[in-house]
Amino acid sequence: MAVKLINNNDDELILPFQFSWTDIPREINVPRSEMATGDGTRRAGKETIEEFSFTVEGTIWDIDRAENIDERDGIADFIQYTPIRVYQLPEDDRFVYAHVQNFNQNWQDERTQLDLSISFVALDPFFYSDDEHVIDSAMMTDYAFELGTVAMTPEPRFIQPFMPVEEEDYFPVSVWIPEQIHLDFDNLGNRVVYPIIEIETQSTLDNNITKNIIIENKTTGSIIELEETFEEGKTIEIATNINDELLVSVDDENNLNIANDEFLINSFFFATGNNEIEIRWEEDENASLEIGVNIKFKARWL
């Protein structure tokens, strides 16, 4: 069957075909409390998906005992650099981040055969895609599309898409958008995702500003409101993964205080399937200020 591993040094190891990972346990925790009547229970909070443990196991066999020892040592050296991306099959494009818990060895037949069992724990229970999806200003038109790379002309006010053909490679390019942005796209995973959003402000005139940038997912209702006046040349970064630390920074300085309460409580996310995103802001009445937007995330699966 074979299993692919990539450690935290970005080194890749394909375990021999005798190795396999077949069991993927899933546990969903439903918080509950007792009913006042004493009969049954009721939900007392949000369901959470628990970390899970799994085992990759297989056999190394060689009549040359030294070869078996060398292969064992190579695997032991490789797995010390965690977290490790674990793929069920070498050709898969989905993986989990995992840490090694046990490295059990069972030698047989005078060290001509070694049964190995490597136990992992995935603290983050989701599978992630290899590819990081990138949506930038070049893609933000009123056209709906599935996530992919689309070539665009770098015209700031009149943007037309050039749809790709299968035989050619297309890459997104940065384009400055002076007006509201409307974007429809599909999250192809089966779980919600939390993106990283980067915004840059640019002006064609002196002393122009952007006021109160708003990013709204009209599909999910999640919204980011940055109540601040931004001068030209500012770089704003927003990290939305509520399981990590929410971040709003302006030129690398923490400015989480400018974000709305809804974002601080529920963050901002993309649902599975289609998402309709709108990005808008207020401008000075004499402004000609534009913003560039870059959104990055990896699709994930349960």
C-alpha cells in the first residue's frame, strides 16, 4: 500500500508498500448537561471534533541484517522532526499534521525481519490540501469560478478575465481595485476554512485615505469591519483561524482593537460550497484611492 511522510524539514519519505494506514477514527464531542427532570441530557455548547490517534505499520525484510538496521535508523531519524504531514497513499493530495507518539519495533528471525508500528496523534483533526488557494485582486470580478489560477490583465479599472484552457498554465497577478469587490467562488473541501487576508492601500493622488474597510461573506453572514482610517501605502494582515490567535496588523503592528466584536467572537470563514464575498470601504470625497487584496487558504476535509 505504501505511505508518504513529509517531516518538518520538508524531507519526504515513502515507506515501503508493506506499510499501511487504514484506520481513521473520528470522534465528535457534544457538550451536554443533565435535564432538571433527571431524564436524558441537553446540548450545552458547540460540538467539537476531537484530536485522533492512528498507526502506520508494516514490515521491513532483508536477509542482510545491516540493511534492516540502516532502514530502521533512517526512519527513526526522519520522524524526529515534527509535525509530520502524513498521506495515506503516495499519490494523495490530502494530509494530516501529526506527531509521533510511539515507535515500536518487533525483531524476528535473527533480525532478518522487523515489524514496525509508528503511532501518531493528529492534534488538528482535519485533512488539508497540498495546494494553497490564492485569490487576489486579479480574480475579483463579478464572474463566478471554481478555485484555480486565472490569468488577468493588470488594468486597474477595466478588468476582464481570460479563462484558462487545460493545456496552459495561468498565474494570478496583482491588480489594484478602486471600487467595491464582489466575488463568488467554491470551497471544494467538506469543512469550513479560515483564510489569511492581506490588503494594501495605494493612491494616485496625494493625501488620499481609505476609511472603514468591510469584508463580508454574504453566504455565511461572517463579517470583518476595520473601523480605522488608512493612508496610502499601508499593509493590513488579517488571520482568521479562531483555533489559533486572531490577528489584525497594520504594517506589522498589532491592531486587533480596530476589528468589530462579531469578528472577535466568531471570526470570519468560508462555508463549504459556494461563497459570495463583498469587500467595500469608504473613501474621502476627493479620493482616488485603490486597494489590493490577497486571500489565502487551504481546503480541508474531515
